[in-house]
Amino acid sequence: MTVFALVLVLAAATIHATWNLLAKRVGDGGAVFVWLFGFLAALIYAPLAVVVVLLERPHFGPAALVFMFGSGVLHLGYFVLLQRGYAVGDLSLVYPLARGTGPLLATAAAIVLLGERPGVVALLGIGLITTGVFLLTTEPGSARKAGWGEGVVYGLLTGAFIAAYTIWDKHAVSALLIPPLLQSWVTTLVTTGMLTPLAVRHRGKVLAVWRAHKIEALGVAVLSPLSYILVLTALVFTPVSYVAPAREISILIGAAMGARLLAEGDVRRRLSAASVMVLGILALALS
């Protein structure tokens, strides 16, 4: 992995953890909140999407259109499951579990489907990051906590969607040459469009969520696409099996936010697990 790719991914990780903290604060906003921040993101990034089209003049064949639409469907599942997970479980449980299982599955799929062959040092890094993730989500008596079981289920399901859209979007930006910002923006349009009928039926709840969580909605609308645009840019010239695990440094940031800002506790164990992950990141950087 090049230094530039690593910088992109680490910046994306910081931004990603920040918007997840904002989403956790909303809690039970569900699909309504997903529609709200998606609608705002589509408006905010529309001028940039127009600029990309005018400057790069990309050609969209049938395959490109399928991959942009399909990404929207996969991201819809991801956002709805993640938001549901935050409604029932801790940030420091759902977030690491989703982020940890995602790259495991994405890396496996990249090796099997895309023919990627990470080296020994990269595989060591992947193993360390994965070990850190599961240390982070394992604690004595955790199964007795309210919402723990549901949080685990939603975290695992979210991780599966992360793996799916990572592989899908890798092909979109590197093989079909769809500009990363445009891929992200159209994905947002599709996701928001599919949720619009629901938002219309529950417009009272939309207004209530907006009044109560303006800052969170605007923050996620700006930060969520930005973090993924940076990742897509790295995927243009970097294998999935390197980018997907390197993104998981966000778990260290998310764990610190959960412990300090949301008072979820157990700082020592979480920092120890995060240290293992940092070693994995260094291994990837050196591979």
C-alpha cells in the first residue's frame, strides 16, 4: 500500500468514526433518519457531482448504471441495519463488530473473486487487525447486558453488507472507471429514492427527527459521503485486501469516543485491543 493510499484511508477512518458517533446519538431514528441525512447529502454534494461530470465527462454504459444502482441497494441495507444496531446496542459493540467482520469477508472475497494475492506481511497485518477487533468486542458477562445479543446480530449483518459493497464498488471505480465522487453521489440518490415513499408516509416523524437532531443529520450528511469518497479514491489504485482492513483503524477512534464521550467504560481493554490493530496497520503500510 502506498503512503498516499494509507493517508486517504486513515483520514476516511477518522471521519467515519465521527459520523458514526453522531448516528449513535440519534439512536432509534431508523430508516427515517437514513432518508433524512441521505436527502441532505444528495443536495450538499450535487454541485460537486455536476463539476465532476463537466470536467471528466464520464461515459456510462449499461454495466456502470447497474453498478451505481446496485451500490445504492447495498448501502441502503447497510445504513438501515447499522442504525437499528445503534438503537439496541452500544457503539463500542456494534461499530467494531461491523467494521471487523466487513474487511474479513471483503478480503476473502477479493482473494477468491478478484484474484488478489496479498503478501505474507499484509496477511499478518490483516490477522492482527482481525484479532484486535474480536478482543475489542469480547468482555466478561457481556452476553448479560441488555441489547447485547441484538447488537451482535446487527453488527454481523452490517459487516456482511460492508463486505458486499466494498467488493462491488471496487469494481465500479477501478474496472468501470466511474469517478469516486459520482459513484458515491448516485449511491446516495438511489438509497434516498428507495426510502422516499416511507419518508412521505412518516413525514411527521421526519420533521420530529429533524427538529431534535439537526446537527447530527447535517454532520452525517457531510461526513458519511466524504469518508467513503476517500476510500473509493484509494480503491482506484489499491487492492481491496489492503484498503478494507486498513479502514479499521476507525475502530480505535470509535472505541475511544464510546469510552470517553458516551461513558461506555472499559478503557484499558479497548486500548489494548486497539494497540494490536495499530500493529496490523503498520504491517499493511510496510507490505
